[in-house]
Amino acid sequence: METIFRDYEGKDYLQCEALVNDAWEFDRIFKPQGLADIAKLIYTKGSVINSNFRRVIEIDGRVVDFIFGYNENANKPRGDFLFGLKILWRLLQVKPTIPSSRKELLNAFHVHENNRSKLVDKGRSEIVLFVVEKHFKGRGFGKKLWGDFHSHCQESLVKSIIVETNTDGASAFYEKLGFEVIGNFYSPVHQFAAPNSQARIYEYRCQ
């Protein structure tokens, strides 16, 4: 079994999106399929666009884990000014099985961002998206990816790193790494996947 730790490449996108879908079950949560595909795109492609640190673990030619991070003291991500317009256009093409579902998805992300902004400011160093395939948990891969991003931030004198998860998600993992709770907030986006959980922001102090 060949294991490779390397930088993310564009060809990895579909495999990363599949890992996101496996973790958050967008195909189950959103109907029709077109709406689920848009949710996966917002979550995955949006994270790629807003990151300037991207690492993956590849085993036998398949990406099984990845981390996308933002380092506030590194080169800024190029971004994609047309991404939001592309999402809106695709939403207009979808014929939801429930008339309000399109609006519900957009509103969920709006409420999420609004409530999150009350806890943390934009522009802070952050683990933007972090997925470890369930079959490979417990092998130290997650710690390896986190260690790479942590070192990258330390080298550029970042003072702290934040991460967003939920109380039913990876909270225990981040607490073991030394992250401390900043606070919880209501997020309909998290409620889709974990109805009984609260969204939570953690902080890791580097200095």
C-alpha cells in the first residue's frame, strides 16, 4: 500500500468532493440531486477557493484525506469572483421537489455566516475544510495533516488558528490537539447533517 503526502492538485477535486459527501451526506439530505450537487460545490469548491494551504494523503492513487487551510500571513488566495454567480445560475436551473428548498439552502448559508461572524472576524487563519475518510481514522493521518498546516502557520508567525465544527462532530479530536472553545452558534447548515448539534468555533494559540 503506497501512501503519499502531497500538495492538492486540481485533478483531486472530485475525490475530495466525494469525501465531503460521504462525511456530510449531502446526497441524502438534499433533493433533487441537482440541489445536493450545488451544496457539495459550495462546501468543497468554496473551500478550495478560500484556502492558500492544501494538502492531501493519497493511498494507491486515491485521495483518502485532505486539509484546506487559510494562513492570514501567506499569499492571499486568488479567489473566484464568478463563483457566486455560477452558484446562483445553477440554483435557478434546479427544479426542487419542494418549492421552498432552493430558498432554504441559500438562507441556511446566510444565517450560518451571519451568526458565525458574531463570534469570529473574517480573515483569521483557519482550518477551512478537513476530512479524514472513516476507514482511515486512527492511523495518525489527521494529525499529520494538521501538523503540516500548523507548521506552515508557525513559520509565518501566525498567532492563532480557528476551526469550525459541531458538537456531534470532530470536537473531541480538536480538543486533544489543544484547541479551546471560543463559543457555539446556531447554524441551519450544521442542522442539516446533525439536527441535535450546535456549531462550534475553536481556537489554537500558536504563540
